[in-house]
Amino acid sequence: MSSYVMCEECGFTFDNKEEGGDYYCPQCQKEQHFYSFTFGCGGKPTKLYEKLSQE
């Protein structure tokens, strides 16, 4: 399993962070909210899953 955080706005990911929260996004070039998720565990991260399902 691998832990990541994904930018709420553009989808940029960091693979060296495990906790969601506010981080500087180099793609948006500003502080953004990042959702945490774990790849390979079979779970669905609620807020991230809902956001992706709406698109």
C-alpha cells in the first residue's frame, strides 16, 4: 500500500505525505487543501471519492 495526498484543485500528488491538510501546491502555486488517500487498500477516501464521482 502507498499513501499519497492529492490537491483539491488540480490533482497534483505528493507521495511522501500521509496526512491530508493544507500544503503549498507547486502546480497551482499557492496553498491548497490536499486529500489523503492510500492506494492498494481497497478503501474509498470519502471526500476525494465524492469529488471524483461528481466530475
